Amino acid sequence: MKKHIVLIYPRPTGGYSKERRRDIHNIRRMYAPLSIMYLASTLEKAGFPVILLDDRLLTEEEMTEKISKAEDILFFGISSMTGSQISNGLRIARMLRSNYGKDIPIAWGGVHPTIYPQSTISHDLVDIIILAEGDYTVIELARALNEGKPLKDVNGIYFKTNGKVMMTLPSRKIDSLDDLPIPSWHQFKEHLNSAQYPFLATITTSRGCPFSCTYCYKGEVDSINRGDIWRAFSVKRIMNEIDYLHSEFGFDIFESADENFILHTGRAIELIREFKSRGFKISAIRSKFNTFKDKVIKEFSGFCDYVAYSPETGSSRIQDFLRKNDDYDKMKLFNARVRDMGLSTVHNFIFAFPFETEEDILATVNLCKEFKRINPISRMSLYQYMPYPGAPLTDLMQREYGLVLPANFEEWSQSDMYGELSLTFRPWVKEGDVNFLNNFQLLFNLVFNTYQPLDNAVYEIYGSDPKIERLMGDISSIPRAVGHIKDNKLNERLDSDLYSHYQERVFI
């Protein structure tokens, strides 16, 4: 009889209280943890029983209870990106080591271990690293451990033996994504319902990104995957998964986790038409701006609620640093076109670069004002730049701006990529600028990313710093679709939740 494999998805951020986790209606909708769900389905197909645990929904006591149902355990697997997910992963690993000892190995996978395998494998709570796409590697690993065979014959891993770190040959390339089974949704059946609390009906129709934006780690990870940078599931395979999710759980609106949903125009059109023929929708189409071709734009109506692309900046000068060469005038024409189709647009922006000027920030604000004039229900989010592991821009930060990356896995766990940003991780940020950066980001998101009225609290932030007033200008003149909430069960709560979140984080 084959032993159980336990796969764990740590919380990417601080998480929720036990009481809030138990009330799923108080949990903001989340992407399903597809990273471990794909691995689980592959292992199950190979005959291995799997237990999936999502740290966002469970306490450690509840995790322990679920693990105890396994008669025997082959290994634990933890998926991790940089920052809080490492911290929470280590918290869980300590609990596992305390409860089960060193006889059951702990394997780590995901973006961070793939980019920094040496510092990751050096940690006492890391026994094995699965590099890059682990769909094939995890089967080889499970079979080797189950049969007592040497790990040196498992491709695509780092492991420890007799106090030494060993690296094996690269893993086998996934030639066809269609060879992968549908993710193990049945593992989370208790968390799936037609209202999509807490899990969105998350799908992925492709993997990888062919673009080379300098702030992004994707190029580094995709290069490790060896082979085609962008690959897609066939339309037939995608619709088989969609039909399964509809028949089993009642889903009819889906959330795509693709970075470039419409990269291949012909495939995108075929896929959209298949969705429409069944009466299904995608909540949002996300893609790089220059992939929106005329033929596919015509298909958007009745298929999605909004279209998302990320200019990242309104400054042509900053665009050059980011290797984003999109045309702002074409963006405005595009936004007007989808507005006329009854759709909204959503955009992400980044600021707080060390080479950024006030003029660059002002250019971003002015572009967002233009987007709002074109379509008042459009939404823009602003984030502070963080140097991400594996990104080309991070190398520049090290060479020219004094960035010193964490020395080991434990230190990386303290580099919070999504919460309060460490000054030690951004040495170009002066302590006196922290309030400005936080308050400007807060105000920007309240003005451009909510449909709530601008109340006294908003104007208090606005008046807290003359620099904020100067950069934002007259916020009362910015068109706002106050009270507008799309009649969509995926979006009905987002505005009030977001507004409450920002009100809790005023930095004055």
C-alpha cells in the first residue's frame, strides 16, 4: 500500500483569525491553490493518496487533525513564494518536525526555492527542493521514496545526503500541458459552492510569459523550465475542466489565473466562443496590452466583466527602465472601445522607484485621471516597488542603489513582499519618506480603486502632506461611479471590503 503525501499551501500574508476563517463569508474570495492542486492530481493519477492543506483556511490544530487521518506519510510538500509565505511555511514545517520528527522528509517547491535553491536547501527544515514545474518531478520523488531508491536518480531536485547537498539532472520537459490531469478540486469540496466563498472558480489555460519586464521574476523561472516559455492547454482540454466544474459545483463564472489569456489570438477567440456557447463567463481577461488584437476584442462583450492590463507607470522614462513599450494614446482608445461595449478596465501601477521623480509620479496620476474620464467605472491600483528575487531590475538595485539581499532562507522569510515594507530591503527609501509613500498609496487607491464617496477621512489623508496635494491635484474633479457595483456575484462585495481595508491602514 502506498503512503500518503501531504501538500501544504502556506498563507501568503498574515491571514485571518480563527473566528473569521470559520465564517467563510468574512473571507475575501481567494484563488484556489492551483500549484498544489495540480501536483495532487498528478500524484493521485499515479496511485498515491494525497492530503491537501490550505493554511489560509485552517488552524495548526485543524491541520494536525487532518494529517492524523493518514495511516502513513511518505513526505510533506510546501509551496512557497518569497516573503510571508516562507515565514508561514517555516512555521508549519516547525510544527511538522516537532510532531513527526526527521524521518518524514519535508520538500519545498515554488518560485523562491527555484530561484534560490542553495540558500533554501541549507535550512534545517528543508530536506528536498523540487525545482520549477514539479508535475513530473513529484511523481519520480514519490516513487523513489516509496520504493527506497536513491534520490540521485530523481530529476529536478536538490537534496541532502550525509551532510552534503546534491543536485540532480534537470526534470523532464512537459511537452503538452494536456497530459496533465484536471486539478484536484475534490480535495476542497467543503470550500466550494456556487457563491464562490471562499474559493473562486480559478482556472489556468496556459503557463509562462514570453515578455521580459525588468521588475518581474518570470523570465528567470521560465528559463529554468527549459523549453517554450509560453504554453497553452488545448481548448478541448480547458472546456472539459470547465464542464466538470460546472456539473460538480455549479460554477458558471470563472476566474482566470493566466498572465496572458489572449496571447494567441486564434486560440483565444475559439475559447471565448466555447464559453459563450455554454452560457459561461470569465470574470476578467488579463493580458499584456499589446496582445489585445482587434479580432479578439470584438468577442469580449457578454464574455467578461472587465479587461485588465498593467501600464505600471504613466511615465515614458520609467517605461524604459521597466522594458514596457506600450503606447498611452492606444491605451486610451482601447479603454474607450471596451467602455462602449459595457465593460470596465482594471490597471496596476508601481511607484517608489529610486530613480523616480515627482514628474514621473505626476505622469502616472494624470494617466489615471484620463482613464477615469474615459470610463468612470475603471479601477487603478498602486503598489510600492519591491525588488523581487530573480528580476533584472533587482540586479540594478544591487549594483547602483545599495540593495543587499537576505543571506539565507530565514532572512528571506522576513522580507515581506506584500505587507509593511522593510526599509532594509529598500535602502533608497529615507525614513522621513515612509509616511508620504504609504499615505500617497493609500489615497491613490481610495480615489482610483473604490466606488465609495470621498469622505472626511479621505480628505484628511489628502491634506496631511503638501506633496500629496501637489501630485494628486483636485481629487474632487476626478469622475467617480459612486455606489456603482456590478451585478455580478463575484464582485458584489469587493468595493466595501477594499474600502474597509484601506481605512484601517491610515499612516498619519
